Amino acid sequence: MDKESFIVSQFQNSFIGDDGAVAGKWIYSKDLFCEDTHFKRGWLSPYQIAQKAMLVNISDAAAMNAKPKYALLGIGVPKDFSLENITQLSKGFIETAHMYDIKIIGGDTISSEKINISITIISKKRAHTLYRFGLKKGDILAYTGILGESGRELEILLSNGKIAPHARFIKPVLRIDFIKAAAKYLRCGLDISDGLSKDLSRLCALNSLGVKFSKKIDKNILCSGEEYEMLIAFPPKNIDKVFKAAEKTKTPLTLFGRACGGKYLNECKEHHF
């Protein structure tokens, strides 16, 4: 068991194990966004740091077909962070939240050696909540979008190169409209934050199933993290309806396999511990 899984295992209860915790009519989710773990300061402006921190958190709500309503911010910034930098950071939070009709209702700030951000998103449940569990043998497995771009952009940044301001690594594309349109036809799903292979292994382990691939997937695609596309599963009878939802929302959709007996293990380097 890796350290991330071990930590999670210390707090086992019925709320834990999905992209968010479902409590009555509300769904609560939280992600960290930390300097030198998720980004280096020279890669993103203060505005972009806040923007991406909000987007990766909103992605968890989107993954469960929830409507994000409120946000709580936890922000640690270095003492030498200028007032202008703080203004731009705040602007990134506020404008991104406004774009998704989210109200920032509080939080906490501290001084820290590096930029560390923790965001809690409080979302309203919709009629068809999308969970990670429920996968069945024979279900079709698919992912949205074009995977691999974020990994390539990260390699450029690590080589001291530059990427475009709207590059996927900086500004992920969220599939809120597609999940809202397709949720009632899907069996389960989650957002791809740690790479297709890692998140597929999570889905399979939770449902005690494996994968029979219908196409070869390049390792660069399997291992590209920070994508925030959707990994989904649905029964074969719903394939036309899922594709119709994808077409309606202009969402690229790739079918790559089916759920089967056995196990599927992550083929890539762990992103956490």
C-alpha cells in the first residue's frame, strides 16, 4: 500500500472514497495546490496559480455531476509576496469562481515559505450523482478529450521552456456540460488528475474488476497527469446516448476497453508518495 492509500485508510467511513463526500443534498470536496509539488512559481503568474487551484477543485464537483455553489479558501503565502501579487492571486480566485457561479464565503490565510492553497468546494447534488463505484463486467470504458498534452507541457516547463497561457497544464478544460448531459446514462466515473493509468487503477480496485483493452494506449497518454478530463464507464446499451451527449456538448470521446474480471495495476510512476 502506498502512503497516500495508507493515510486514507486511517479514516475509513461511508463518506470517503469518491471525488467528494456526499452528505444529504450537499457534496464536499477539497484539493491542495502547492508550490514545488504541483507547480513552480516561475511557471505561472499569481493569477494563473489561483485560477488553476480553483479549476482543479471545481473538477471534483463536475466529476460527480454536482453544482458547485460555495468555496472556502486556505492560503499560505511567503512574506515577500507583494501586495500586487496578492491582488492578482485574489483576482484569479474571484474571477474563476464567478465564471462558475461560485461564491467564496470564507477561509484562512497564513504566512508560509511557499505558496500553498487548500480549497473546499461545497456543491449541490443533482438528480444523477456520478460515483466511482458501480462498475460492472462488460461496461465500456472511455475518456473525454485528448490526453497527453498536460504531460508534454510539463516536460517543456521542466526543461525551462515556455508554454502558452491557455495551455492545458495552466488552464484545464472541465467537462461539466458533458457530465450533466450524460450522467443518467453512465455507470460511474472520475476526473483524471493523476493520469489515466493511475485513476483507472483506482476505479478498478474500488469495484474489484480489471480491464480488457480494445486499443493500445501509448504510455505518454496513460501517464499524463493534471489532465482533468473524465474517465467514464457505461453499459453497452447506452453507447448511442452517451455519444449523443458528447456530440451535443462538443466533447471528444475515446472508447478504449471494457471492464472484466481480474485486476488492473497502475503502469506509471506514482505522483504522490
